[in-house]
Amino acid sequence: MKTNEILEDIYRVRAEHARECNYDVDVIFAEMREELKRLQAEGWQVVSPAPREKETACALREEPPKKKQGQQP
């Protein structure tokens, strides 16, 4: 399988950061919040992703047409 250099670099940086934080998720997120505050102080605009729509089944089932009055089944 072909390797993607960009993804490999992202994985490497991610692993280094986790190792520096002693693999503690609370520390990782605290650093992320601090970085976010720093970027906002520098004037960067930070936006939240759009809310996700409720997930639906892959196959949609249609309701049968409603019978009109006087129709035979």
C-alpha cells in the first residue's frame, strides 16, 4: 500500500505531542484550550462546526400511498 507522507507526518506529530503530555487526555485538552485562547488573542476567528444532523438509516422506507375514500384494497 502506498504511504501518504502528509498523514505520516501528522501521525508523528500527534504521537510526539501525546508523549510530551504523558498520554494524559486532560493535559492534551488543557493545552488545546490554551492554544485556542492564544490564537483568539492574536485576532484569529475561531468557529464551531455546524451541528450534525440526526443520523438516519442507510435505506429509507417509503410509506405506502394512503387509500382514498371509496377505493377498494
